Amino acid sequence: MSEPGFGLAEGYDERQPVVLLLDTSASMGSPADNPRIRELSEALAGWFEGVRTEPRLRARVEVCLITFDSRVRVYDPDRKRLVPVGEAPPDRLFVPVDEVRPPRLEAFGLTRMTEAVETGLDLAQERYRTLQARHVQVRRPFLWVLTDGAPSDGAGEPMAPAALAGTAERVRRGGERGECVLQAIGVHGADLELLEVLAPRGTYMLEDMSFEQILDILFRSSDVSGPLQAVDEIQSQTDQLVQWQRRLRQLEDRHR
């Protein structure tokens, strides 16, 4: 059974839900001359425009976009804007990857990352079960956190590792049961220690890469993974993609 908006490519008729969790806190507004938030917005627009030439991804991948600062919001494709999660119909939040039209992002406030991850897990789980109930072949959801900081509490203070334990345990159980894969991407001085609490084997510091290169690695990782692979195997494949991208960049720099 296929859903409206999806086509077939190379024999594929399955879904791969992806949740993009993007840090839009105040620190993403730096540096003043070239804010990271502007770079991220432009990379999102460019990457999703370019994915139209990728038939395998177009046929399988569906995306839900969440941002987190002092608020956690989700992109409502019907209204074409970010809204509080409770205001958006859950069954409309995942759209085919080539139909994603990212909003212009703005940097503001704190870094409520754990709330965003919990929200992403809820939406991914609900989408997974919905597709199963419709007898659509579905792979485990991928969740990707992209941040330049650390999870903060309501007062704006960095959270202690122990405060992340509940969310981390939920991520671990989901991975063991084949229900989800979470990967955390740190850029420009993100707190590696805290990110590794959430994703011990799936945290990557990619300060040397552009946002568009990072997006490409993440979506490639979903494409090369098998539906029955263990989380550790998926993380290992992502490691290989990261190393390949770095070698490619070194070659390009050498021949300039």
C-alpha cells in the first residue's frame, strides 16, 4: 500500500521516517558576520532542493522537522511554519523528503534539547505504528540532533549528565528493540560529553564540515542501513561515511 505523495524507484515501496531536531538557540546566532543559523537555513534549503535528483531517497524517506530553543516547535507543512507541537496534527507532520520546504530559521533563547528529543521519540513512534497499522513496510525511524551547545534546564544552565539519564535510557531501549536510531551531531564547540550521554556510539563532532555535507552524511546513513541491522552496525556505517567525506574533502583541498 502506497500513500499519496510517494513514488516508486528501483522496486522500493517502503517508508523511512526521519526526524530532524535542529538547535535554534541564541548561540546559533553567532558569529555576527556569518551566523550559524543563517548557514544552516541556507544548507537546508539547498539540500532539500537537491534531493529531487535522488530517486531512492525520494521513494522512501519522509521527514519531520523539529526546532528547539526556549521552545520546542515542529514544522507544519500545511501552514508552512513552525508551531507548538500540540497545535499540529501528528498524521500530517511527516512528508516526502523531496516535498520538504524548510522554514527560515531564527536563533533565540535556551537549548531545550531533551524536551525536543522526547518529542521526536513520541512522534517517530506514533508514525511507525501508524504505518504498520496501514500495512506499509516501514523501517525504524532515524532521529538526528544537530547542535552547537549543550542541553539546558529552564534557567538556562547546562544539564548534568544524570539529568539526561531518563531520556538516554529511552533512546537505548528504542535502539535495542529496533524502534529507533538516534545520532547526535555537534558543531562549533558543542558539549561532546553530554551528547554522548544521549548517543554513546552515535555522537559525532563535525566542526570541519559544512551543514550541507552533514545533511548528506546523515541521509546517506539511512540509505545504506539495513532494516534488521543492530544500532552498533548502523553507527559503524555512519563512521565510515564520515571518514569518506573527510578524505574527499582533503583530496579537494589538495587539488585546489
